Amino acid sequence: MTVLFDLLKTEIEAQGPISVARYMELALGHGEHGYYMKQDPFGKAGDFITAPEISQMFGEMVGLWACVVWQAMGSPDPINVVEVGPGRGTLMADALRATQMVEAFEDAARVWLVEISPVLREAQKKALAPTFMMPAWRDRFADIGPGPVIVWGNEFFDALPIRQYVRADDGWRERRVGLNDERDGLAFILSMDKIDANLIPEEVQGAPIGGIYEDQALSRVIMGEIAKRVVEHGGAALFFDYGHGEHAIGETLQAVKSHDYADVLKNPGDQDITAHVDFAQLAEAARAAGAQVFGPVPQGAFLERLGMRQRADTLMMNANPEQVPEIDAAYQRLTAAEQMGSLFKVMAVVPPGFGVPPWVE
């Protein structure tokens, strides 16, 4: 087991089983032993690969979208360009390179990265150095400077802590994390106390016995903050993630290590833990803040409308023979329904009266 397991064991022995949200919070974000705090998890040498790492085309499409949205806003100067959960900084670097074709946008942009990991902040600094647009870093979106914003995030919400509720014979109970019988490992435990059924959306309250509902309360809070900022100061937000568009029953909590699935409760702090995003919860939070929501739409369709096929063709025309199949494979991976094009979805958040944001309809 890991050092973090010993800390978890101490907390559980002192306070009893903890929520799945608390487990994720510590496993991913513990200041010293959390997964994201002590390593770079991205790329072939890491545990998983995200869309920006697959091809420069992904970030370029996001940069193009930002320019079009900025012009639709009336080209405000300055404009806060914000990425939440920016990974290595690859997406932001590729996006800013694409925005150079709109010189006024480049002059107006003030770049912000919302990132808690010191390891990843260093990687982001290196990635953005060639753009000559050094960002300001913040731990929370709420600390971004004043003014209109264009916000984006890729695979940001999937890593935020969730709570799990299980339909029992006599109502709903919380699924928690405790110690196994030998007390040398972790195990899921059902709470003795029933929860308020109003915490469960009406659409899924009739779930079968044993059905699991995943509550994404922290995601709703952050989405509400972003939507409130967009409504009050102007702007738009764009999010890519994998998940479902409606409330659903079913466990999606998963762990990944070395590009393969792993036991969620083993090796806390040494593997990634995520859950599928419930876009319906995000949409409700954004609308509660007064924003308009568009999507989710399939990632493949969104990227196609932005012109990724044409961009791939241009890159292949200027590539050497060995690079051509790599470019086409990256395009297919990002857009094909059987790869990332369908499971991954895109949602946009804009102020009332903004109209339909480009290509998210």
C-alpha cells in the first residue's frame, strides 16, 4: 500500500468511513501525496493521454473557437482567457498559436491557468514559453481577475470528487469508503443512515435496488461560479469531457494506471481516479446562475464543424510520408464515433441573449 493509505486509515479509524468525495479529494489532491500533486500523469510515459496530447489540431480548433466568440462579444480589450485544469499546458499553447492569426485578439488576451499542482505548473510554464504570453496562475477560478472571460476546460470535471448514493430496500443510502475486514486495505461500505431522497433527481428516484447515483456537487459549484462570471461580466465557456447528457443510474468511478484500468481503492495517490460527467447536473448549475447552455454535442461533430478535417488535410499535404498516417490516425481518434468522437461531449455556457455559440448546437 501507499503512504496515503496510512493517512486514510488513520482518518477512517478516528472518524469512521469517509465519503467517496473525501477519498477522491485526498487521493488526487493531498498536498504531499496526492496523485496530481507529485507527478506529471500525461503522455505515453504517464498513465493516460488526453486530446491535446494526441494532436495539435485539438488546441488549434479551441483557439479558433475563442477568436470567433471574442469577435461575437464585440472584441473586448482586455479579454481574460482562462483554462481550468490545463494539464501540461499543451492545449493553451496550441490554442494561442492559432489565435496569432487574429492579431487584435492576441493583443487583448490576458492568460490565466487554474492549476493546483506545482509539478504541472512547471510543465505549463515550459509549454507556454514559446508563445511569449506568460499566464497568471490561480488555485481557484474565483480568483481570476475582473472583466469578460473566455473559459475552456478539457477533462476537468471528470476528476472532481463525487458522492455515490445507493438505492436500498428502504430508501437511499450513501456509499462510503472504510477498511476491509483485515484492516490492511480499503472497501466500500453502505452507510447505516438513509439520506434525504430529495438529493436524488426525480428522474432516477425509481432506480432498481442496488442502483448507484453519482452526485457531482463540487462540479456544480464550480460550474455555477463560471456561469455567474460569464453572466455578470460577459464571455463564454466551453467544456470537453466524457459522460452522459441526462441524469443516469450506474457506477462510473474508475482508476487508471499505466494506460490500463485499475482497482479504484488500491494504491491511493499513485493512480488517476475519475467518473463520467453528468452534463445534466452541470447544465442545471449553469442555468441556476442565469446562463444559457448549449449542448452537450458529440466532440467529433463539434470538431468537424470547426474544420478539423480541412486542418488535417493541410497538415498532411505539408508532412513527410511517415507523418501522414500519424496525422490521419490522430484525426480519427479525436472525431470517430467509435473512438473519442461520441463518448466525449462538448458543452458551451453563454450569457442570456448571446445567441447560439459557434458550432455548439
